[in-house]
Amino acid sequence: MALELSGVLLDVRKLDGGCWWKLRMENGQLVGDPVEAPAEDDPAILIVPSGEGFVRQLEREREPHLTELRRDDLPDAERNRITSLIEGTAAAKKLVRGWQNLVLRGKAMPWSEAEAIKVLSTRECRNVLNFCLDASSNRQAMLAREEAQATGNS
């Protein structure tokens, strides 16, 4: 008996261009659902799957901090600050491709890579970074949808 693999094919457009995640708060947690395209007023973030580019960017961001991170006497708070800086900067450069309708402390955050670095690299925004990291590893969101599913005939 043959195994039909079409149900697990990845959508190359999503692999290269990313997948939109419609965001919401649920019980104090940032959660999201993958969508083809968010409505104009939806809070949403565009995330590409993590891969070799992200791993290499992490290495580049970690390089200037290696000596400090290897110190045994480095306080945990400082180690966590540096780790957030490294991971947040790498995610902003390689995983997050855009966002819309996000507000921080009452101020709208227009999308730019520089703004993403500023937000994702801070310890206080670690929950946002964690969402991005989790979403970037969600291969289910990258699956190609059959024509019947896309038109609602499934």
C-alpha cells in the first residue's frame, strides 16, 4: 500500500515569505492562530520558519558576548539580559518579517526591523519573543492546503 504524502507538503510561499499569525491575549498569555492574511484591523505578526539562517544569525549575535557569557561570576540577571539581546536581535533579523496593529504602553509600533530588534531584544518582552520562536518552529502552520480546503469544500 502506498503512502500519499500530499497532506504533509509544505507551502514554499510560506517557507520563504512567512506565515501570518493573528494575535490575541488569552488568560494573560499571548497566543495566535496562523491565517492566510489578517484583516486590516487584526493584530498580527508575520513569521518565517526557523532554519539555518536563524542559527547562523544567532552565532553572529553571540560572538561579541562569548567572553562575558563564559564568566562563572556573571550574575543571572546579566546573563539573561545578554541572552535576550542575542536571541531577540537574531529573531528580528531572520524570523519576523512584519507586524500590524501592535501597541506597547499605549504607543503604536509601526513595523521595521529596527523596531523589532528594540522590542524583541528586551527581557520585559520575552513573552513576545517566545511566541515568535514557538511560531517559527510550527511546521503545521507551513503546510500547503489542498484546493478543496482553501475553498471550504473539505
